[in-house]
Amino acid sequence: MRDLLNNIAPKVAIPPVVVTDNTAQVGSVIDVAGFDSLTFVILTGVLADADATFEVLVEEGDVANLSDATAVADRDLIGSEALASFTFAADGATRKVGYKGGKRFVRLTVTPSGNAGNAPMAALAVLGHPKSAPTSNPPI
């Protein structure tokens, strides 16, 4: 069946923001309970600084506030943090990285370096393969 709508739960990971310096954009903690997959989708706007880079980090843990956060091992990612990272040349682009680890809580962080211009970005967490479908619409 071609129904994706009732089988995903999108969550805001990083709300739309314009970054003007090298401040890390630490995402919301995503609770994966009730779902068997998670993909982070990163969206960029026009990135003004001509030498900025943006490094992606995915962390996991068992505590709701991620006070026990550790970097996700490469074997527990689908794709890679390197492929999800981007440079100033990624105007109006998307990047993605998936999580297949066993922890309950996951977070995405995007850290700029060399950025002195406007860098609009946002990130969405797409939870999929729900244990109970259909998922709610609008999402909760």
C-alpha cells in the first residue's frame, strides 16, 4: 500500500533558525518508543558565509533529558554523519541520516565552524514503522 502518511510521525528536531556564528544547534530529544525507525532530515536555506562548514552529530541515551548522551556508533546509523554534514555550498539543500540503534532517546546536533554569515536551517525527525498504526494526524 502506498500510505506513508499513516505510518510516520514527524517531530521538530531543530526549529527553523538563522545561525550567524558558530553556535551548535542542539536539537530536541526524540523519544523513539513505539517506532522501529528514525530518520533526521536537515534543511538549509541560502548559506551566506563562503567558507562555513556544518558538522552533524547524532547522540543516544536511555534518560529522557539525555544526561547520559553518547555519540551513536557508526554501525547504528543508516548513512553517516559525514554524509549528513554540509558546507556553505549546500544552499536550499537537504541531508539525511538514519538511526537503528537500541536506545530510547536520540538527538541531532549541527555545529557550524567558520560561519560569520546568515545560515538558515532546520531539522525534522521522521519516526517510522510504528508499532501501532495509523499514526495521529495532525502529529502529536
